[in-house]
Amino acid sequence: MSRKSSSSRSRCSGSPSILKSTSTIKRRLTGVLNTPPKVRFQLPHSKKVKQILEAYVGSNETHEYMNLVCLIRDAELLESDLSALLDEATECISLLNQDFRLFVESLLSIRWVDRSLDVVKQYQGFLVNLISAHNVHAKFVIDKLVNLFLPNLTDPEWPDGEITEKDRQICLNIHVVIKILLDVVPMCKDLLLQSITRQYPYYNRPTHTQEYYLHHILMVLAYQPSFKPDIFHLVLVKLIKMDVNAPKEVITQEMMEDETIFPMEDDAKSTKTISTSFTNVNRSDLGVALDACMDLLLGYISKECLTQDGSADWEKTKNLYHHLLTAFDKVILPTYNSHHTQFVMFAMCALKPAVTEAFLSHLWKKVCNPNVAAVLRQTAITYIASLVARGQFVSLVVLKGTMQQMADWIHSYMKNQDGLECVNSDLRVHSVFYSVCQALFYLLAFRHKDLVESKKNVVFLQSLQLGKMVTNRLNPLRVCHQAVVQSFAAVARKYQLAYCYTVIDHNSRNSMPTIYQDEKGSRIVSDNLLCDYYPFDPYVLVRSGKRIQPHYRDYEEEALSGSNDSDAKENDLDDFLDSVSDLSPNLKGSHPFSYGSSPGFRFKL
């Protein structure tokens, strides 16, 4: 037989080929693509759910049980389907112990919060009955409910930060059942707090995720006020992390770019993004998220403490103040260079003068307590100075009382040092003393207009004996920030409170950096100057800033040329510096009204 005829018979035979025909592949792919991802759920007619569960327990029949679990998990449930399933499941509540964990988890994975009102009530009733009968499922139920505090990635953001009516109803549906569970099963309280802490979104998550979650946990406080200390601590920890990763420079740069036509240079933009070991963080977006969260928190403070006529409810205000103060001491006060989170205390003080006085007294006790770490004492005095300078609600009486306290403390400290034969004027040794001096000089320079309106107040300033502080051998003008020193010197000269320029000139000729070793043996070069951090420097977030601005005092520049004597004329240039760069390298390129890089004074350029 020829080879040609043999090959012909092989083609004509019905033996299968290794390669599939093109039409068969297309037909199979079309079938896969057209397969719906969800199947329509239908309860088995031959057996009720209860019968399937009983068979699983009695005869270890796993096939129908697993089919039921997969059907609930994968099916597309309509309103009628879910209602029928909940009816069936409610009849089996007594059976749903730990053995039916998969069945319970499949029921709890159903999206129910945006269903009809009847189905929502039915589902809420099922959850309450389930936990009441079997608290072994309590942790999973609470975790699922808290997981609903996070929005879907496809959910639209709230316009202007106002919650939509749909989301408002969803929030109510969730919190109604949580409140009932907390009342019925007390152990759910600890589980809820743990779950809220564990599922709090990472600080670089989108803005809507952050504000949605924060909105939910603030709603929890309405029916579970005992959570306030823990919730405020948690929230401030999260906000402070966002705050320190979204510096003012980046936020203001973004605002300036939005107002200009031409984009900034690429090297300037590079500061907007930082890299961590896990991800890249966009600092501009982080500032937007912080703004939204601060707006929610400040709004909560106002809503919680103010009555309908705008006055503060003293009991509620006092209660909230103590909770926030505890969180402030643990979270905000030890954090250096935060810019916005601390304004929760500014907002609290703006509610009532008694709160302001209590907060200042609390901080002053820290300053005077030698058992408190020196760095915290220094930070506390900067909070006092910044709050008294910036708060519109701080009265003249409180201002004078604060300055008197500082002056008395300074003179007492100097008296103790004068009794010594030699004095070590190292900044590290007398850091608290120098910080209190700088705070007093700062207050006088910032609010001198309020203090010279009457002869009585001028006499008060003279009683502070500022000249004695300036000429003391500890020499506070040597280590105070130069912006404060220059402004204080101009005010003191104009109103004949002290003459500082001889000391300033001497210090400028004898300033040398100090080299020393820290505790770890590292060599450090110090310029022997106090830091220029003032926690209530201008608030630059736009949305939440609207709640701060009505109570905020901006610095008002005044030309302080002054006296008739020849020495004053020779030193006119020392009043306000000709260039910001003359003050400190850190101030180069800053806005004249500097945000955070100086105490807030504006210098002539």
C-alpha cells in the first residue's frame, strides 16, 4: 500500500486529534465568559435548613451542609431570598453552636445594611438572638460589624464633608444592633473596643476611609460614653501620626500651587512624597485626610459641649475636657513638632474661660515639678505661652497673671543661683529656666499692645523687673531665639522696661558653638539656642481651620522705633531685621509671617 493512501485513511478515520479545532476553543471560552459570577439563591424545597443542620449533627451528613454553606456564600440574594433564609435560620438558633461556625460565618458575610427596612430589622433580630444564645460567636459578629465602619473603595466621597442620607441610614442600621448587643451581652464591650483598635485604618489610607471610620467610632461614644478615654487616646495617636507626616511646609506649598498658574519645580514636588518600608506616602493627600478628621473631631467637641443657644454645657464640657486632657498628656505633649492635632485643646479652651484657666494651671504645675522630665517641662511652657498669645478668649487678667507667675518663678530661680560662687550657664543645665524666660519675653512682644493701654498696666510691666532678668549672669538673651530677642528688646526699649542691646551686642561677639557627647557617646555640635517651636502657630488646614479662626489671634506688626536718646537711634536697625536670613539659616525663604519656623513675628524685608 502506498504512503499516500495510508495518510488519506488516517485523515478519514475518527481518531481524535491532539489539537482542538478553533471553533471548539471559541465556543468554550464564550461559555466561560458568559457564565454569571453569581447564582440565584433558592432554598431547598425537599429539605428545610433545620433538617440539613440536624442531619449534619446526627448522621454527619456533610455534603448537603457544605452545599448550603457554599450556596449562601456565593449566591446573589434578593430581598425575598434573604428574608426567607433569615426565617429558616432563626428557627435553628438553638442549634447554632460552635459546630456550625461555617454556616454562621456565611450568614454574617451577607451585605445587609443597605437592604429594605424590614430585612434590616430581621437581620438585626437574628444577630441579637444568635449572640444571646451562643456568645461563642460574639467576637466574629463584632468584628463583622466594625468592618462595616470601612466604606467600599467605590463609594463616593461626602460632598463638603457632609454625610449623605444613604450613609446616615447605614450608620444607624449598624449602631442600633451594636447598642443592643452591648446591653444584652456585656462581654461585647471589650470585644468592640479591641476590634475598633485593631481595624482602625492605616494613616495613609484614602481620606474618605479615614473620615468614614472616625465618624462611626464617634457615634459609638453616643451610647457608650465609657469608651471615651480609650477612643480619644486611639484617635489622637492616629491623628498625630498623620500630622507629623504632613508638615506645614508641604500643605502650604500645595495651597500656593493651587493659587498659581505655573507649576512648581520638580525638586520642590519631590518633598510631597516620602517612602517608608511598606509604601510611598503622598503628604499632600495626607494633609487633606488630616483636615477631614480634624474637622470631624472639632465638630464633635462643639456638638457635645454647646447647647442650642451657643453656651457651653458645663458638666459635659468638664467631662470631655478631662478625657481629652488625659490623652493630651500621653500622646500630644511628648510629641515634638506636631502642627494641628493639639488644637483640640485650643478648641476646648475656647468654650469656657474656666477651661482655659484649668488647662494653663495644669501645664504650669508640670513646669514647676522637678520630677517631670526637663523636655516635657520645656514643652509645657511653650504651650502656655502660645495659648495665651494666640487665644482671643484669653483675657487680660489671665495674661497678666500668667506673666506674673513666670516672673516670680524666674526671680526665685535667679536668687538661688546668685547664692552660688560660680554658675554654669550651660543650656542643658538650665533649660527650663531659659524656656520660661523666652516664654515671658515672647508674651510681652506678642501682646504688648494690650499691656500698655493704661498707666496701671505699664506699672505692672515695670514690677516684673525685666532689666534684672536681662542682666543676670545666666544671660537668658544669649540662648533665646533671636526673633523673640529682637522683638522683646524693641518693646522693652520703647516702654523703658529694660535695655537689652548692650547685652545682645556682647552675646553676638562671644557666641561659639558647643561640642559635647550625648549618653551614647555621639559627638553633638550645639548652637546653644532654644528651639523655636510654638504649638499654636497659625493653623493652615482649610476645612477644619474655619472652626479655629474665630477664636484665633494673628500677630499684628507694629513699628517700634522709639526713644529720643542717641543710643536708640544708633540701634534702630535692631528693631526688625532687614532680612530674614540674618536671623537664622532655618528662616531663609520663609514667608514673612512664618508658619512654624518662627514664633510668628513678622520682620521687615
